[in-house]
Amino acid sequence: MATVNLGVIMNGVTGRMGTNQHLIRSIMAIRSQGGVALPNGDVIMPDPLLVGRQESKLRALAESNGLERWSTDLDACLADPYYQIYFDSQTTDRRVEGVRKAIAAGKHIYCEKPTAGNLAESLELARLARERGVKNGVVQDKLFLPGLIKLIRLIDSGYFGRILSVRMEFGYWVFEGDMIPCQRPSWNYRKEDGGGIIVDMFAHWRYVLDNLFGKVRSVSCLGATHIPERYDERNEKYSCTAEDAAYATFEIEGGIVAQANSSWAVRVNRDELVNIQVDGTNGSAAAGLRNCKTQHKVNTPKPVWNPDIPSPYNFLDQWEPVPDNQVFDNGFKMQWELFLKHVACGTPFPWDLLEGAKGTQLAELGLQSWKERRWIDIPDLTL
């Protein structure tokens, strides 16, 4: 058995998502389990180098995870041939520059989404990676959530019959920051800093819809800035220039209609922060982050509308849970393992920078639909 060491430059992991999901629960977890096993008995061992702009944060994060290597000099890190992979989880407005440099240095690319703030730059990164011949991938973590894995099982089994519609609800109340601290960074609410829930969430909705139900063919979107002022990390009031909610309808090939509400100004009245309900001719399902429940045609009750009496039905109790039937690993970690295998031995990895560009495309067209107040058709993307 041989150990295949893969040096990984991790840029921007001092942020909440980068620290928790990518460094601690993915890379460090993979190291703790002894690496990623290959069919021939070899093991891939990721070897991280933390990169960022603030020495104090990098030093503290490295020390807390037992790591010795960190740097504020990205160019020097990219010049080191030991590091074959560049990972980027910076804010969206900084990502293009870092990925562009890494591609030029011949590094394999793995990055968060959205890959850029506009479609032109997202496509540019995909083209540059293809021309340079580097392997590349984009985080599409929702596909690896237990709830969606169960939903994919149902789809693949033909459970739904003909799928008619999809309804997606995501969001929660993000505090304004005056009485209770805001639980999201302030840049999320400034358009000039790459903020806005359309850019953020449409990247997710695109790969979920494309991979589970079919190609998204058109979009109608309405955005809103429900909370016009918030307080930043220094407790200073600022004006919100980006939308905090989006209400969209998508047409999917095959006649499926999908609706998606995304909001940071909504209080949760559902089982989880995200809920995806799929209705088909033979049955329905509702999936969240971890759970999924079903209601088949033969088990569907026959309610009658009668506003004059209390409802005799407890509708939530009429759904059956889909059992786990397996142990589910962290979704970010699962995709990291697939990408490490892709780099080390060329196994397939379909979620590349071109797929990431599709998310940016949907966000851009959603913003255009909102501005022009009309349906927008979505053309196929090619390089």
C-alpha cells in the first residue's frame, strides 16, 4: 500500500463555511480517517496549506487544527510544485483573481460557488482551465445531503410516475443586528461586494434542478430588499443594496414547473431550513437537509374543503418517512473525496467549472427577469 500525498492550497478558509465544512469536516476529517482509499489499496492523503489575508486568523486556525503551514503570500504558494490543488472559498468578488492565477500556475481547481459574479467571468475560468488542461470542480454540496440522496433514490426508482411540479422553500430570519447580532456577514447585503440572495441561492437551485429533474429552460424572478438597513460587524448601520429575498418560477424540460422561494427575511414554519416538495402522478415527497417523507397515490387522503368546521385531518401525520438505510457522511466531505480521486486517478467528476457557470448564468438571468419583469429563456452553455 502506498500513500499518495496531494498538496492542497486552501484560500479563504478562515470564513465560517471554509473553516467548518471544508477544512475541519472535510480535509481534516479525511486525514483523521487515514486518507481516501483507492481500489488498488493505495491511499490519498490531502496535505493542506492555509492561505489568506490576515496572519492572526491563519495562525490561530492552523494551530487549532495541528497544522504548521499557512501563508499570506498566494503567489509564493502557487509557485510551489508540491501543491497540486488550489481550493478557493473566498468571497465571490475575490474568487476570479485567485482561480485565474492558480490555473496559470497549472494547479487543479476546486472552488466554491458562485464561481464568479457574472457569467462572462465564470465562462472565462472554465475556458482557461480547459485550455491549460487542469482538472477542475465546483462545490455542489446539496446533491450529497441525506435528504436529497433519498429524494434521488425515489426519482431513480420511478416512484413519482410523471413528475408534475417542484416547490422549494429556503430561508430563515437573519437579524438586523441592532438588538440581536446578525448571523450572516454584512457583505451578503451589499451588491457592490458581491452580495444578494439571487447570486447566492440560484447557483444551488440550478444544479439541484438540472441534476434531479432536467434542464432548466426558462425563469421568471422577482427580487426584494425587505430589510433596507442593517448593522455590520462594527455595529454600524448601513444601507442594504442587495436583495434579501427572491421569488422565482422555473420551466424545466419535460413540462415540469418548479417554484423557489429564497429569503433571509422569513421565519421558519417547516421541518428544516430548506424543503423541496415533488409532486407526481403516482406520489409525492418532501425532502429537507436530512429527512425525506412520502405520500403515495394509494395512501393519499381525500380532503374536502369546508371552512365552517375545524379540519378533521392532521396533514403532516399523513406522510411516511424514508428510512436512512445507510450511514450518511458529511456532504462536503463526500464531494472532496470524489475530487481527490479525480485528481489522483482520473475517476469521473462531472461538476466542473462549466457546470458552475450554469449557476452564475441562472442568477444573471434571474436578475434580468426581475429588472425587465418578464420570462427569460435559458440558452445552452458551451465553451
